[in-house]
Amino acid sequence: MGLKQGAARGHILLPGRGILSRTAVLIPLLCAALYGQISPGVDARLKTLQDKANAALGRRDTAAAVAALQEGLKLDPNWKDGLWTLGWTLFRDAKYDAARPVFVSLLRLDQSKAGPWLLLGLCEFEGRDYGMALDDLQHGRALGIPADLGIAPAVRYHIAVGLALGGKYEGALELLEQAALTDEHTPEVVLATGLASMRIPVPPQDAPDVFGKAQIGMLREVGEALFEGARRNRAATGEIYARLFKSFPDTAKLHHSYAYFLIGTGDLAKAESEFRAELGVDPDSVLARCGIAYILLERGEAEQAAQTAREAVRIDPGAATARFLLGKALLRSGKAADSIPELETARELEPQSSKVRFALVQAYREVDRSEDAQREANEFERLRQVEDQIKVRGQAPAALLDGSGQAAQPRK
């Protein structure tokens, strides 16, 4: 499913790292790292049961360890050390449905540690609760991924897949590029990259059931091309796409995929050529028109950009990027008053976009709407902080996200 199964049925494979299950003797060490050793004041019976569980794990007797921990939790349901060790043990044994409520119980007691958030998110992903999984994985990543758990590649991969399933393809591709830079060259990462680049919201594990063999091969080739591109092997990327264009001349979004990559390299002329090739395959492509409008704006051809963006809006009035580019092009053409309705619509469609807010600041100032400009400037600053935190840690603190200052709640 979302987590690759290994030779031992049910064990999660980390991209580039192999089977997740580590030596059993690490469990007590991980427990100590997250929650500290049991203090002398803790009930002696819990101490005995913890030692019994640790000894069982040392000899790889998972059943005995689980029994000891469950006995202790009957005595004290709020035993955090026991909950963590039990949750990790069940997770390591691929019993994700059983581990999930254990991590929820632990998070009700303590939301300050990243480990339970991350493992809960991975369990939720395995259960195909993709929205919940993404929220909890991002929250855990924001707290900092514990190195001892060895799950950083899995967290990055599953966040990327979650973003792609929610239509956040650019964010997904950024994370998958990081995977390429750390040489996590696995079939899962490659296929996820191809799916995200082709704007296909299908979980990689489901792709073989959705697409034929030829299409799966194409998606993997796209992923390989971008993997090479992330490692600055651009000649290899171009060669792979050239082969794909010959083999799949009528496949929509394939030229767009290459054009989007080329924009990242700064080769705008070639990117524009690929966007126009995309229009040859799909004359109604909004993505290609948005790409062309962006390049025209970069070249200072605002009026032509506005014309192209207007075509995209006509085809899809609900395309936030098209609305934003049209508003920006009108603003640069000296038509601030005309740009505002387009930018306000883009804001409604993408309220968390700082670039839309920044453009609105400029537009409102042009027409002397100072209060509106100040409001958007404040939102721009807040959203920039959110975006910076997401890039660095994975997610911004709750106070930045909604101003409430309240911590996220664990999933039930």
C-alpha cells in the first residue's frame, strides 16, 4: 500500500534504506531518547514490566513484550514509556491498525515529541487515510525527525505522495527532488515523481491497477528523467524526454512535464517551445497557457502574457494560477484597477498563496486603497513565514497557520 512491503510480510521499506525494522534491542534506547528512563518514583510493578518487555525484545519475542506492556497499561493507561514502546513494537511488526490507537493515546498525553506524530502518520497512510496522514506527518516533521528512528526518507516520500494526492504537485516535486539529491533511487520514489510531474493524483501503489504496462513504463521514465535532472545530469534528462516524445507523441502533459523542469533550469526559450508543443497535443491545455504566460511576463511582455492568461481563464475560470497570472499581467500593463478582480479571485481560490497577496498589495497601492494594501501586506508577511517554515521544517507552527496558537490535536 502506501508503505512498501518487504520480504517479511508487512514490513515497511524505507526509500533507499531497506527494511524499517531495526534490531529489537534499539527499542528501549529509542524509548529512553524520547521520554527518558523510568524515574525511581515510578511504580515498581511498571518498572518490572518494562524490564520484562525490554528483555523480550532483546530476544525478539514480540508477543511476550506486547503482553508485558499491555499488562502495565492496564495498571496505568497513562504510562507514556509503555505506550511508546508498545506503539513502536507494533509498528515495527507491521501491525499498523493496532499501533495507530496506541500513538493516539500517547499524543493525548504528550504532543511535544515528533516520533508519535510521524509513526501515527505512517500508520494512517497505510490505512489510506491520506489527509490525516499528511497532517500528522507534517506536524511531526515540523518538530524535527528523530535521527534514531531512521524514518526520514519514508516521511519525506509519504508527505510528497500526500501533497500530490491533494493537487499540490509543485510541493511534492520539491520533496522528491530532495530524495534524488540524497540518492534515494527506489522504484517508489521514481514512480511518485513521474505521477506528480504528470499531474496524476493516484497513489503510486495503485498505479499498476489504474494504468497499463506501457503507461507505467512511461511514468517511470519521466521519474527517471527528473531524478537525473535533480542530480544536474540534464543531458540525460533531455535524452529520456526525447525518447518519450517519440514513443508517446499524443500523451497530454508530457511536454508540460519537461517544460516545467526546464523552467527550473532557467532555459525559458526551450521551456516555451515545449509548452507550445503541449498545445499541439492538447489545444485546451490550461497548464501550457499558464506556462507561456509566466515566460512572457519574465520577458517583460505583459500585454501578450495577459492575452495568453485570459485564454486560460476562459477555458477554466477556476484555475487559480491562470487568474493570478492574468492579474499580474494586467498590473504590469498599467491596468491596476482591472487586475484587482482577477487577483481577488485568485486569493479566494488560493488563500494561502503569499505571491497572490503581494500582487494585491501592489495593486491596491496603485489605486490608493491603503487599508486594503496594509491588510494584504500583513497577510503576505504571515504567509511568507509559513512558507519558510514549511521549506525548513515541513510545517509552520499552528500560531502562524491560523493565529490561534492552539496545538494540533491527535487523530482519533
